[in-house]
Amino acid sequence: MCGRAMKANAVRWRVDCLVNQPVAWAERRKTPLMTNSASSSSRYYLTTPIYYVNARPHLGHAYSTIVCDALARRKRALGIETWFLTGTDEHGQKIERSAEKAGRTPEEFATAISGEFSGLWKRLGLTNDDFIRTTEERHKRGTQRLFAELRDKGFIYKGSYTGQYCVSDELYVDGPPGTVCPDCGRVTETVSEENYFFKLSAFERKLLEFYEANPGFMGPESTRREVVSFVRGGLRDLSVSRTSFSWGIPVPGDEKHVIYVWLDALANYITALGYGSDDPAERARFEKFWPADLHLIGKEISRFHCVYWPAFLMAAGIPLPRSVQANGWLLFDQGKMSKSRGNIVRAETVQEVLGADALRYFLLREIPFGQDGSFSFEALVQRYNSDLANGYGNLVSRVVNMVHKYFGGTVPNAGAETAAEAALRESAVRAIAAFGPAFDELNFSDALKALWVLVAETDGYLTAKAPWKRPVDRPEAEHVALQARVLATAAEAIRIITALVYPILPESAAKVWRQLGQGEIQEAVKQGFLLELSWGGLQAGTRFGEPAPLFPRAEKDAVERMQAIEEQNSLSVIEAASTCGAASSGFAAKTASSELSAPAAESAEKGAIMSEISETQNSWDNSPVDSVGVEAEDEALAYETVSKAAELPAAPQVPAQLAPPQVAAPQVVAEPQYISIDDVIKVDLRVAQILVAERIPKADKLLRLEVDLGYEKRQILAGIAQYYEPEKLVGRKIIIVANLAPRKMRGLESNGMLLAASLEGGAPVLAGFLEDVPLGARLK
Ligand code: MSP
């Protein structure tokens, strides 16, 4: 974004090209991440970034939220009073314009997408204590209070800006009227705007001193270096209000201004706790939990969190957060996963096929925190099978089944320890010692590696002792004693593994906890069970629970199934007009259905809206305004539903016949979901004939079809390239959904959707007729 600059009467915005250079984000962290753990012992407050409501959540968003959830769970299990906040960032020109394009009010638009986020977090079982929407009254009140505080203390003053502006890129551009935007080449508009400015320049030295005195404040190291060099390069005052649009929080006392969306968004971390509230209970929560122990953020928004936010807080006289840590990006198909790039994967897809725990495990094990990490279905399935199905899951299943088989489900007395048991005990002690510090430094990958050493050693111990096999020369009594010793010892190791892995695999750990006869793990969490975790907690005589499947082995088709779900999702678009009401009520529907099973909840969400997102804002870009969808420019806003959601059971689905009997997939019987005749007639199904069918470069799954409806010809993109040779489709009569809202994929517009039967493994079979049917005939 070099060349981006803003002129102001009182303020001159200087573009610092240096800080906008690409940085080696993916470099390995040189120093461990610190979370300033010494600073808080009895309570812990952590936050995710609040997500823009331009598009439905994808894995990139889920990543930060899952990391925070795992941290929050461990803190609670250590007996620490924890407050975990997430939410949605709903104001600003970007959202206002997206809503306008979609023909919705910003409120409707934001409500629907925000509901997608909160609904997904619920379905994934995330344990956020609060979910803030920046459109809520409590946030508005608190943000205005913060603004007023800054102004009253003399850190905000009025200035004005006149210059060139690129509406498409939301970019202030240097030059005379008629200048073209350096980014997109469009002719800029001349704008003249009165703004309030924050005296950021006054905080340059204070910030540098603060960073110096608090080396653990921000990380990883690459982020720290970037931030320090940015501040050293000189800080200019920051525009903190806008007048050219209205979708924001009004500046108190000067309501034609709305507060700059980043000041508004950052304030969520305190307004959600009760800052600015008149309610003593809420203020007490603020006093109790602020300052935050950890703001977990994406690496591209570090400037906002490590420069602007501390400066605002210093100016307002509010203590600074203890730590800001940046995660790297989740990459898919080589690029940052983002809706505008069209390379997203949804968390729901992984949850549907392998379960939420598999996703959590993969993200935390596979990606060293702070670095970019590639996501692929193949790597996910491989990791799932090797570590969860064949590793931990299989170990639990073997031991629990043998305790049932040989000891009627009661933990036997281990008797005297031999060298082998002592070695396993020591290994467990090492795992406990290694896991905690690594995890607390956000080094989840190493924590899990250390724990899986114990999984492997327990497995090896079991195999070496082979309690299921009695050599002919071993007396019966001796064999029973060996079985007792080995199974009690292995079960204790599993108890340790399960307790430690609980924050990462909460659902599975809960199941194993019951199987080990330990009751509900939530109860143990309430007792702060991790604090006292040590070898020897499993008592002889404990009654085991029934064995239950944990991680059914995923067969090869798991990858294809996830791909097919994603493909289907990206192809499914519904008629915009018919969802208008549903869209605006989407949030309410989700809130009400939050306790429902996943399919029911998803089904309640049908009609929720979705748009393309722009995630291109570079935090080192010096523009004083919030950026608008620069990448999404050619992508039409579309209303979409998760078409398959209602058909899919919540539990992980692995073909039952492929799973070993002891780990068969649980049967989930979905309630029938009825629709009315009115719903049916909304869908305009028509007979069409394929005139042209061809592959699309670099899109393995898509075919471009030109179809004739008799009354018109149109283009449809269909995800059938892997199953149909294009040449064989020409001339074929098919059925299409003719009133689907148009959608762009790979830069091409698709006008409709083919109907096909979806077979096991995702292969579609196109619907058609035996008799000849005229083109354009409607199916009723
Ligand atoms: N609304 C701002 C944050 C305000 S916080 C006061 C924002 N929103 S965002 O929706 O664009 O991004 C939210 C978070 O999601 C960021 O931390 C961002 O890094 C993260 N991710 C979005 N896509 C991502 C990946 N592909 N990978 C990892 N995280 C990514 O910025």
C-alpha cells in the first residue's frame, strides 16, 4: 500500500513504505511466547479478535477462537477464574456497503452474520463466557465513554481532510482531482471531511518505553520487531471519526461523526466487561478482570493492538493488557484462507466428518503457534488416524475393554511396581512437567508432542506386557497379577493423558473420563483438577464406565467427503428475496436453537445471509480509515445456505462398516424436517438442455455449462467435473433450479443449479427424464 496517504489541515499523513514491506511472518519464533503468567494467578481474562460480519466464519476464524477456548479450558481446570470473550465487529463503511449491496439494512445484515459466528461457536462447543456485538447498547455506551474520556483529557482534537479518495478501495490517495487509485486504477473522488484526531504522536516515546519494560507484552518476536520499528519510524496523529457515512457509534456531542471503526472495535475488550456501565455489578466485573491477560490476534492486526490500543488506554488512564500474541495464518491452496480468495474451508465440514475434537487437535498439533500453517484434508485425516484413531483412541479402547473383560470393569489392585511400571510412571511425570509450560507459552504443538510420547510409551508397555496372552509356562495366578498390574498402570497413564489433553480434546476427554469411572470431567474442572494432577490418582476398585467409541478410523473417502461438502456448500445459493425475513430473524432463530443438535440448529439457520468478505486490510497500511472490500469487488453478494446441513448428523460420520466393531460410529437419528407447500413452490425447477460443457482452468471440480431453457440461455457452473466428461453432457436434458440468485465463482457468473442425486462418496448423478420433455417446462 505504498503511495497511500492522507492530507489533513492539521495533520499530514506520511506513508511509511518501509513498514509496509512484506515481512517474514512465517519465520520461526526466536524466543518463546510469553503470556506474562506471573502477572495473574487467580483470574485470567482472554479475548479473540472480534470478527467482521462480512462473511460467514471459516477455519481461519475458528482457529483463533479454538486456541482461546483451549487456553480458557486449561486455566479453568487449573482452578483459575477465567473470562473468555469473543464477538463480532459490526460497524464501519465496509459493513454498511456490504449491507447496501445486499439490499439489507446494516442491522439485519450484521445480525444474521453475527448469528453465524455465535451459532458456530456453540455447535463447536466453545466455552466463551460472553459474546459481544459492537452494535449492542452496552458497547455503544462504553465506547462513547472512552471517546469522551480521551477528549476530556485533551487527546482528541478536531481537524479536517480534503483530498482524493478511492471508494472501491476505501483509500486516501495523494494527488489532484482526477488522480487514479494506485491500487485499482479507478478514478478517485474528491472528498472533504471533518475528522476528530487522536494525538497518537504524543505516545511514541511512552510506547517504546513500555515495550522495553515489558518484553513479554507482544509476540511472537517477528510481531514485536515490526511493532517496535513502526513506532520508532514515527507516529502521526490518527483520525478517529468519520462523517461520510453513518453506520457506526456517534461521537458523543457531535453526532454527525461516527467513531473510527478500529477505536470502536478495540473498545470491545473493556465494554464487554462493563467499562462505561452504570450497573455496579458490571463495573465490578471490569475491575475484577481488567487488564486482560491475553489478547489473541491475527498477525495482520498487530499494529492496532500493540500501538493504537495501548496508546488509547494510556491516554484514558486505563491499565494496559498484559499480553498480545499473534497467530499466523491458516493457508489453504497456498494462500491465506479467506472468503474473497475463494479458498475457505468451514469448521462445520470437519466437524461433520471427523468431529470438533479432531479439528482442534489438528490445528493445535500441526501448526506451531505464531507461524503460518497449511491446512489440507489429507494432512488432517492422516493426523487424525495416526494420533487419534490409532494412537490415543486405540489405547483407551484396548485398556478399557480389557479391564471389562478380565476384571469385570473394576480397576484391579496394581500390586508391586516393577521396573517397567516405574519407567512408565516416570514418563508420565515427565509428560506432566513438559506439557504445562509448553502449553502456557502457547506452544501447543510441543505440548502435544510431549504428551504423545506418553501415549506411545503406554502403548509400547502394553504391547510388551501383552496381558491378553498367557504363555503356557506362566501360572494362572501370576498371569492375573500381571494383568492387574499392567492394566491398572496403563489406565493410570491414560488418566494422566486424558486430564492433560482435556483442553484440546474436551469432548473425547469427557467420554474417556466416564469410561475410567471418574465421572463428569466438568465436575473435575470445577475442582481445578489439573492443579493437583499427579501419578497414582486412579484407585483400585473404581468401576469403569461402558466402553464407547472415540475416534473411528477415517477411511480414504473422508477426504473426498469433506471436499464434496465444501464443494456443495460453495455451489449452494438460494433465492435472495425469499430469505429476507429469515435473514433478519436468523440471529433470534439461532439463539433460540442454541441448545438443539447441530442439524436442528443448522436447519434453523437456513436463510441466514452470507456475503463475500474482504480481508485484505494490511495493518501496516497507513490509511486512517477502515478499509472496504477491495478484493471482493468482482464478487456479487449472495445469499446462501448450508444446503447439506439439515441432512447431516452431528456426530462424526465414518462409514460404520469400515470402523472396527468396538469403535462403531454412533447412530444419530435425525427428526424429519418438514417444509410447507409454500416452500416447495418457491423453488423454480425447470427442464434445460446443455448446449456447451467445458472445464474451467485451475478448477478441478467445476464445469462451465451453457444451458437452454427454451425461453432463455444461461451459464451455470456445476461441481461435477470429476464425475462427468464435458463432451458427454452436451445435448443432455437436465433439471435446474432456475430462480437461484446469481453467484460468481472463479470470476464467472453462475445462474442456477443442476439437480443431481448425491451418492455415497459424493458422486452426483444428474436428474433427468425418460420421456421427452419440452425445454423450460416447470416441475411442480
Ligand atoms: N474486526 C477485525 C478485528 C477487530 S479486533 C478488535 C478483524 N476481523 S477479521 O474478521 O478480518 O479477522 C478476525 C481474525 O480472524 C483476525 O485475527 C484474523 O487474523 C483471523 N483470520 C481470518 N482469516 C484467517 C486465516 N486464514 N488464518 C488465521 N487467522 C485468520 O480483523
